[in-house]
Amino acid sequence: MAEYDFDLFAIGAGSGGVRAARMSAGLGARVAIAEERYLGGTCVNVGCIPKKLFVYAAHFREDFEDAAGFGWTVGERRFDWPTLRANKDREIERLNRVYAGLLDDAGVERFDGRARIVDPHTVEIEFETGERRRVSAGNILVATGGWPSLPEIEGIEHAITSNEAFELEALPRRALIVGGGYIAVEFAGILHGLGVDVVQLYRGPLFLRGFDDDVRTTLADEMRRKGIDLRFESNPAKIEKTPAGLVATLEDGSRVEADRILYATGRRPLVDDLGLEEVGVERNARGAVVVDEYSRTSVPSIWAVGDATDRINLTPVALAEAMALAKTLFGGEPTRADHEDVPSAVFSQPPIGTVGATEQEAWERHGDVAIYRSRFRALKHTLSGRDETTMMKLIVERAGERVVGCHMVGPDAGEIVQGIAIAMKCRATKAQFDATIGIHPTAAEEFVTMREPVS
């Protein structure tokens, strides 16, 4: 590819773009990357990392309350939002520098500007100064991620998305959250934990569509028990600004007053105006870049990974796709990313951990399955007095006894299910789970002591 300036040019320096650039450079490729916003993409700047930091902060309220049952007297409790926000910003700035260093150390050339595809082997970068520069590449990677989407209703300009929620000047006294996905339930828990009165609306009969039904109902029960006002089959028709704040008029005519309205109603691939249509790159009905199992688009020299493809929109999946791409292009090893049994967590309060099939999916795929389920009060809360419960569930195909689904709602769910995911990747059976000695006393041991199926 000596006729090109670079062997690979990545558009977007989020998780997928940075990993693909670094790994490709490590395999000897000449690589460049362009980013118009911030290094690290959504995950580092307005996603996973700041969100998890805020979850930690929000949970301290319950921790302080629980301490009394263990003999601790906690003094004055006062939360300072500007301190949390400033400390979060400092950590994000550190991570931005880390990402820059990783790229520089790998020999990747960085362009701070907006890149656009001109033809199958040419990219034009526009810088803040207005200057433009064209470079050529043997391969072009689209790794631009996703962006929050908002409905077209009257007054939507008064709402914010999760992007802006991380930078609020002050916490609202009342917040209305619209949406039923993981971002919506996470921010409902965060704001409630920080002392905000929260109402969450979802247009369907139950939130977290696509998750196991026991997970969905358990989390709804626990959130309501904590004091979050969940309202299903409810959706705003318009938003008005008043001297007292904001008012959302719902489709049924009722009204909800709030100081802030946060929409978390979905994200769309951030791939508009990249020049994709002009060069013939196919996109689907949602606007995502269509790729094959090796992440190649309909134009052989153009590739795409991560949320831009709208396959499984998780940071570790983007990383896996990027690794596979580098091996395919420059490692002499055509590699497909494995999208089967991908574990995930929702950092709601309490959190969710899940891997494999839901109960409904398992019945459809395997025909006959056994369901093991347990719901209990954690040992900690026998002294704290808190009435929070934990739910654990295993789904087993009867024919081969293989565990095909694992779901949990409760403290440390993500940490626990990560280990279960390894076992499931190894195609572990229920008998092997049963033969494993539990660690006592832990919640995790429940996964190896459930003996009688509930169905």
C-alpha cells in the first residue's frame, strides 16, 4: 500500500477506533486517526466511566443509612454536586491524556478535526481553523459511535440528554426521566440517590425491553421500593417552560412538573454527513453502517466497528470487533468478532448482570428448558434493615443440560456474572455448576446451590 499515505485511517477515536488503530500499528501498519470531539469517545467522556462514578456517589446515601444497623453513628450528611462534577472532570481529563499517549506511543498519527470520506481511499479532515487537508489510505475505518436521539415533539428543546446530564451546573430538585432503556434506569437511580425527586416515564408496559422478564419486574419492584415514581404506558406529548420550571403534558392529558427533563429514548449511529452515501456504503433503516461478519462494508476498502454498526452497542464489543479487524487486515489472520453470549451489566440500583438467552429466547431456541430462580434478602440487610431483595436465575436446556442463560439483579451483579460468562463460554452444564463448591457466605454461591427448577 505504498501508494497511499496510510494503510489505515480511522474516523473516530472512541473505544473501537483507538483499539483498531493501536493494534494495527503494532502489526506494522501505517495508521492515522481523526477525532472531532474528545479522545475516548462516549464511554470515557459521557458514558460508562462518568456514569459508574456517579453511581458510586449516589449509593453512599444508602450506605450511610445502612451503617446504623452495624453500630456506626454517621454525622452530618451533605452532598456537594460541584465537588463530584469537578473530580469527575479531572479523571476524564486524565483518561483523555492516557488515550493520547497510547496512540502516540503506538506511532499513530492524530488529527484533531472532523474527517469525511471523499472516495474509497481518500479522507478529508476539516480543522477548527477552517483549514482542510486530504490524505489517502488503503483502508478506511468508520468508528464514530452513536449519539442520543430525541423525538420531534413540541418543546423538546427544553429537554436534555445524558450528554448534558454530566455537566449540569446544579442538581435539580425534581427530575423527569423519559425512557425505558439502561441509560434511563441508571440515571433514575443516580439522581434519586443524590437526593432528587425522580419520575420516570416509559411508553411501554414494562421497561428494559429485551431483558429477561424476571429481571425487568424485579428491578421495577426495587426501584419503586426505593421511592422512584415509575409510570409505564406514559409518554409526553409536549413540554412547556414556565416560571416555576418545566411541565410535561402526557398523551393522556396529565401533567408532570419538573426542574429538568432528561430524555433517554435511544441512540442512533453517528454516521450522517460522513460521505458514506456518496461512495456507496450501504446503511440500514436505522441509519447504521451495514457490515459483514468481518466488519467490511459494501465498499471493500471501507470498514466499520462499534455503535456505528448498531450490532451490540457495548464498549467491550467494539474493542473485540476492533481487535478482529486489525488481525484481519494486518495480522494475516481473518478473524470474526464473537457476538454470542456477550455479558452485560446495567448499573441501576440495584444493578443487573446478564449473559445468554432470556427465558423467552431459550424456549424459542431450545424447545425445552428448565428454569432455576431464587429471590432472597442479602445477609447484609438482616442487620441494615433494608428490604431490598436479590434475584438470581439460571436457564438450562434440558437436552444437554447446558446453561444457556444467567440473570441477576442485586449488589455486585456485574462482577458476579462476568465469572459466570466464562463458564458459559466453555459450555458449562448444570451438573458442573452443581459440582462447584460455593464460597460462603456470599450471594454468588446461590448460582451453584440452586437444585430444584421452578419450571
